[in-house]
Amino acid sequence: MKNIYVKIFFFALIMVVGGCELEEIENPNAPAVESFDEGASQADIQLLAAGVEAVMRNDLEFHYDTMSIIAREYYDLSGVDPRFTGELLKGPLDNNGFLTTRAFAAWYKVVKGANVLLNAVENSQAGFSDADKNGYYGYANTLKAYALLMVLNRQYENGIRLDVADPDNLGPIVGYDEALNGIRALLDEGFANLANAGGSFDYDLSSGFDGFDTPSAFAQFNRAVAARVALYQGNMGEVRTLLNASFFDINGDLNTGVAHVFGLTGNDISNAQFHVPNQSGQEFMIHDSWVADAEAGDSRVAEKANLYSPGDPPVPTTVSFDGLSADYQIAVYDSNVDPVYLIRNEELILMYAEAQVNNSTSEALAAINRVRNAAGIGDYTGPTDEMALIEEILFQRRYSLLAEGHRLVDLRRLGRLNENYIPLDRAGDNIIDSFPTPFNEGL
């Protein structure tokens, strides 16, 4: 693995962010952001580019855990913090608490890093060619758009700020539809940059971008994210067009894609979404319905669910906490250095299936069956009307994309955020559709 993260501590010192605003840094031995505004060297720019990728992993688990728990994909029954079984499942969410603010701030750190990089490249005295500049611009705009989309998935109709380039003059909070349009425009700008970036980047990407580490290949990643945006907008023709320009491959490896990578040395960090099997304090438990509703023989259940069995010899044990109980520990990741995908081919195949429902039933079925057969459950044999196919695709997304941050978004956009899909296991539990705007952002 190409480990570029030895530079991350240095980068982190300049990226102290509260909400969308960059705070003053007192450490006299660390560089200030302003030092990159004029005359940044090639080495400075390469550091910034590496840092934008690396900082995307910070607090990643807070995004996926909170999104997944609200959608009842799994519960945190470890008892470490009762807010995970109280506030997240009952509401209202505290607009000044870490469940709301931590992931929000983490994604805006990525946006801030991308903005710093864009400004530094524009004003650098390193003598970059236009192609090299476009490589940096395309990279920064794509990752910036991705981060904004991730925070929008949390905020939904509460909206987000698209323009945070000037911390002293932040742009307005815009609504969901306007935010999607803005994110798509930013992705298109990045795509145009990448088309004019030559045959290679001026910097090295981590192994998480293997196969996507040239401008033309990175552009396929850009188009995949744009296809996700088009899906959220309900523009299925555009989804099909964008998928054709992406790395979508109905017959390809389901795990081809772009990933966050982790390590255990130097200033690297581990995958905090890995939970040690059968260990006390690691009781992140899949909702029982996920196992019960699966089709017989679905390999995804065995791959992603561990029957919680502590002790020697192991004894299957139901985990209970705060009136909730479950039998299976989530096991999406096998180790604390497993990659976490930003987007991968299995999602693209299911997006393609959905985009073909009202265009070509045979193509929709081919995509559905590709995923079903990979899971060992054979071809789909149910009804082929629109509602039935959407239900089948939603079902496959539930199992293929478990804990990848999609379930809440899917139920919301398909008008299924109700008790038929969100189990309310206790009196007083509620369905929450989004996170509030953090207190300091509403000022």
C-alpha cells in the first residue's frame, strides 16, 4: 500500500475547523493556512492534496454509525453512551451535541481542505502547467462535492452551505434541491478540469485510488458520484448517461471502486468501524429483522453478521441494553485496516437497475440478477411491475449496502420512511429523517 499519510499530522495542524470556520492556530511551529495563499511550492501543494484525501477518514465512523442507527440497520448496545439508544432513536436530536456536530464538522474539514488546495494551486509559484493545475482542480472539486453530498445526506431538508470559501463571509444555507444542483455543478466543473489534466497527476494518491489514479480514470469516479446525485434527483435518464461514463460494469467485480484506506503505523489511523467479534464493549448489533428478512442462503448474511458468542467455549448470547436486544454483531469489516468504500461497482449496478425500471425491464432484471446471483440466491422470479421492481431493488440495496450510509437516504427518497420499513422497538421511539443544523451554523 502506498502510504502517503506520514504527512497527515503536519496537514492536520493547519486544518483545525469548527463548523465551517477555520479557527486561529496558536502553535508557532505549525504553518498557518495563509502561508499557502501565495507562493506555495510544489511540495506544499502535494502535501495539501494528500491531506485532503487523508482528512476524509477522520471521524468517519460517526457519520456511518449515526446514519445507520437512525435507519435501524444496527444498534450500539455497548452501553458506552446512552445517547446512541436514546437520542438517536427517540429524538429530538441536540443541535449542539456531538451526534449532530461531529460528522458535520468532519465533512466540512474536507471542504475546507479542498478550498485551501484550490487557492494554493491558483496562487502557487511552482510553475505548474495548465494540465497540472487542472489535475489539482479536478481532484479538489470532486472530493469537495463528495463531502458536501455526504453532509447533505445528513441534513436533508435542513440544507447546507455550499459556499464556505471565505470563513468571514459564509454563503447562505440552501435547501435540499438547490444543494443537489450545486453539488452536481461542482462535479461537472471537476469533470471538465479532469478532461484537461493530461495523462497523469502531479501528485500520488493512496492505494485507495488504485485504478483511479490518472485524470481519465479519476473522471470515472467523478461521474459515478454524479450518477448518485442524479439518482437522488430522480433523473433516471441522467443516471444511465452518467453510469456509462463511470466505472460501472455489470459483469465486473462488485468491489471495484474508490476507498478510504487505513494503517497502523506512523501517523496513520485504523478503521474504527471494525468491531472485534464477541468482545465486550464492541456490541454493535445488527437489527434482528435484517437477518430474519433475508432470503435463505444469502451469503451477505454470513459475510456481514456474526452471531454474538462470547466465552471459551463460545456461547451464543442475546445482547440487551436500554430495552433493546439483538443476536448478531455487525461484521461488515474483517479487520481494523479494511478499506471503507466511497463508492463501488455493486452500488452502481443497483443504481443502473433502478434507472432501467421504467426504461428496460430486461436490463433492470439483468442488474438485479447480477447482484442476487453474487449473493447465491438465484434470479428474481417475482412480479415485474414498477412497484415490485423498486421494492426488490430496495431490498437488495438493504443487504448489499449495509452500513454504507444509504438506507436512510433510500427510504427517504422513495417515500418509505415509515414503520413498515423503520421498526420502532420501544414505546417512545420515533422516526427521524435528518440531523438538525448545528447551533453555531444557524447564527
